[in-house]
Amino acid sequence: MKNTFKPYPQTIKQTDYLSCDILSDLCSGLSGGLGVVPSSGIHTSYIHSYRLPHL
């Protein structure tokens, strides 16, 4: 029974890893191209700009 439920969570984890890889690549590309903006600042500014309209 457990084996039938295994593939579904694995696909979710794979998509999460893919999205994380894409985000890390984008952030590394931005920080590498600009050389000044840290990836953490991009994440925090994106989170704040995304949360404000919903509030």
C-alpha cells in the first residue's frame, strides 16, 4: 500500500527542486551580473512586494 503512494510525493519534491534550481540560477545570474545586489535581498524584496497586495 505504501509503495502506491510513494511516486506522488516524489514528483512534488522533484518539482520543488526544479523551481529552487531555477530560482538559484536566476539569483546567481542577477548577483553575478550586477555584482552588488545579494540574492537574499532579492528574495526579501520579492516576498514583501508579493505579500503587500494581498494584505
